[in-house]
Amino acid sequence: GQSLLKPLIFIPHDGEIESSLDNSMFDFDRNASSITNLERLGLIKVDFTTWLSKKEKYTLLESNPLVTAYKTSYINAKNNEKLHVEKGIIDITPLGEDFYNVCL
């Protein structure tokens, strides 16, 4: 069987990475709660049947020290089971676009 280590981790667009002044984008627990809530409200759609074709887009996440620490602690606790990143896409829904336009 497979175990879910961390759900719904967000990888920002290239320009957003450089503009971030802190590591809040790597607050995985807060991001997971936010993504779950936005999906519940119908503002975004999370799809694990589609993902980014450029593998290097996932390098930022996979090389993050926090991810490495999670993997190490999990593998040590679970007798060397392998972990992988389940890739997917988060997309804004038509309702999400309307909400965005109203708020701006």
C-alpha cells in the first residue's frame, strides 16, 4: 500500500518564487488547508490526472530541505519504503475567475 505524507503541496509559478520574501510558500500544512478550502468553495479544481510536462518544475519542491527531512524521517520509520511526489495541476474554475474579477 501507499501512504500519503503531505497532501496538496503548491508549487508557485517561476516569477512568484523570486518575489517571495519568506518561505511561506513552503508552509505545507497551511497551503494544504487553503487549497482544500478553495476547492470546497468551487474556486479551484485539483486534478491528479494531469501534471506539468517539464520535470524541472518539480525540482524546487523535491529539493526543498523540509521535503528531504520528511522523506528521511518517513523512510527511517517505515523500513526504507520509497516515497514519490504525486504530480497534479491546480486550476482556477469559472466561479474562481468571477470571484477574482469581483475582488480586484
